[in-house]
Amino acid sequence: MRRKAPPPALALSAPAEPRADQRAAMMDRYIAVRAATEALAAPLSAEDQVIQSMPDASPAKWHRAHTTWFFETFLLAPHEAAYRVFDARFGYLFNSYYEAVGPRHARPARGLLSRPSVDDIERYRAYVDRAMTALIDGASDGALHEIAPLIELGLQHEQQHQELLLTDIKHAFWSNPIRPVYREAPAPDMAAAPSLGWLDIPGGIHEIGHREAGFGFDNELPVHRSLLRAYRIADRPVSVGEYLAFMEDGGYERPEFWLSDGWAVVRQEDWRAPFYWEAAQDGGWRVFTLAGTRPPVAAEPVSHLSYFEAAAYASWAGKRLPSEAEYEIARRLHGSAPQPDRAVRCHPAPLGEARAFDDDVWEWTASAYSPYPGFRAPAGAIGEYNGKFMVSQMVLRGRSCVTPTGHDRPAYRNFFPPAARWQFSGVRLAEDA
């Protein structure tokens, strides 16, 4: 086994010498995560997997290949002297944004890659999986301890792409006039959402950042103190019914509620409703979901909002968006433990089915995505994972209906540009006490 510099400093605890049961657990986790990606892709045809419906999305085939390239590039090639890459051309095709690794195919043109085929990608994944399982099984205890954080990073990275695979194929199916169905799902509960309640959070100095056992991305570190004024935060996200009231009150026609950049986008894109909504012939609305098109359900959390829409709704309601520190502290005080085996859903469940801070939409905060005090990106290509994007984006907290288990910890920081709407993103209100 070829050695290299130590892996990046991640918030991942590992024993000094992995025991046999820990090696087996790592193997089981690797196999399970890789299998979950294939299960998500299973309902898609080869033609479905090539589609790229906009520059911000990627084809399902590309997601499957890129996550495989990650293991090949950052684990197998540096750490296994006998390893031979599956295809030397794949480094150019499936590198995403790692400048230190080399040049790459342009992101907006990923949908032009009809070759390699879906079958080729299936063989690529199998080839790398055989090599990775052999690496996990055959590495010495010391070597496995050294690479364990990087293996976990690769698995966490793949789980992020599992969520993107679903949000990206939803956009692709939306772009198809026949509105294909990804997967059938039961009809939603039409009951009303529970009344909106408020949680009172005391002011003071609070610790922010990842401090639990287990994995955390570098952008969740370091743990630091934040001074907060007393505030109140809603005990659930805004519902579809509540957002409809904003729309019916002319919310998309009244510039007084909108940030300047947001109002410009509303005028330019002619926004009249959340993304994936379209006017129905009866004068109401129809909503496209991964399980098909249907009327909006008032009790569901409103989703597919941009930051601009979330901020406009909060202004209309006489409230504001919480900062990410306020959100995290409220969740630590009032949230329940993450569910260990929560299933991925095609659409957010009606409010009232989830526990506090365990809802089915990412929630925009008022915080710009920037480094925490004392943040330092790891050296090398892995340091490009998060730090280079800390500008011109806003932070979302929580999780969504398509977020894999393990990505809903209190300190998790999601981030997107303020106009982005193709993610399952919603809004939770806050106000000063």
C-alpha cells in the first residue's frame, strides 16, 4: 500500500487501531451507500440518465460516475500501488471542480456525453467497488486508520450526490411536456397543518459548530461562540396554505416585500408561484412532484422557494428569517434526535407528521455562506471541497425529503445561490423577542 500525506482534518473520530468489527462496519457502510445510489437510479432509463436540463443540474449517469471517480482519484490511485485506473479519460470527464487534480469537461456540457454509456458506468462502478472493498479488507490496521476519514468523506460526498440525483432528475422530468413520474407514491393527507407556534430562545453566548461524535464537514468547524439576542422562532416551517395567502395578497406583485435583486429576478423570470407550480384550468394551481402532478396540499411545507421568496414572505408576514446560529441553537434546544433510518420521500410530508426541526424541506437562513472564525481549508485538492464556495451564497439548515440519513445533524450547513429554486427549500420564520 502506497503512503501519502495524512488525510484532511475532518470531525471524524477513529480508533487508534481499528478492530475487526469496525473494519466490518466500514465495509458494510461502503456497500450500503454505493447500493443506495444504484437503487435511486434504478427507475431511470438509459435515456433519462443522460439528460441535463440546465447548467446547474447534472445527468444521473454523471452523478454515478463522478462519485466513483472520487474514490478512484483520492483513495485507490494514491494508496494502492497495484491499482490501475479503469479508463484514463474518465478523469477529464468526471472531475467536478478540483483544479488541483487537472482540467475537466465543462459543467454545462455534461449532458452532451452520450458516451461512455450507462453500461460503461455500471462496469466502472463495479470495478472501483471491487478495488475499494479489497482495500478496506486488506489494509493494515494502521493504514486503514489513516484513510478512514477519507473513505467516510467519499461516502458523505456520494450521499450528497444521491440528493442531487433526485433534485436534478425532477427538473429534467419537469422540462419534459409529458411530465414523467419517477416513482408512484401514496396520496397525501389533506388534513390542515397544525397551528403555528413559537419557541422562545434566551439570549446569551452560545456554541456553534459540529461537536457531536462522528463525521462533520470542514465548513462546520471550528466550534466557536456566538452572541445572540433573545429571539423567537417558529416551531415548524411555513405551510403551502400560508404561502397561498401571500400569493393571493399580491405577494409577487408588491415590490415593498422584496430585496432589490429578488425583485429584479421576479420581473425578469415572471415568477408568480413557487417552482414546479403551474396555473390550472379551474383557476387554481397544479404542483409537479416526483410522484406526478396534483393540486397543492395546504398542510405540506411550501418548497422550491428561492432565498428571495423566503425573505419576501417573511417581510409580508411581519417577521424575518433566522440566522444560521439562531436556527442551530433552537434545534439543539428543542429538536429531536435524527431518525436513524428515515426513508427518502418523493415530496415533503404534511406538517404534523414530523417532529420538531425534523421536517422535509431545507430552510433558508439570513446568513451568508462564509467561513467560521478560525476556519482553514485542508491542504491539497480536498481543500477545494467547501471553502472555495464561501461567497455569493446563502446558508440553508435542516434537511429535505430526499436527504439521506446522516445529513440532518444540527451543525450541517447547506448552501445555494439566493435565486436557486430546484432544491426542496422552504422557509421558517423568526422574530426578535
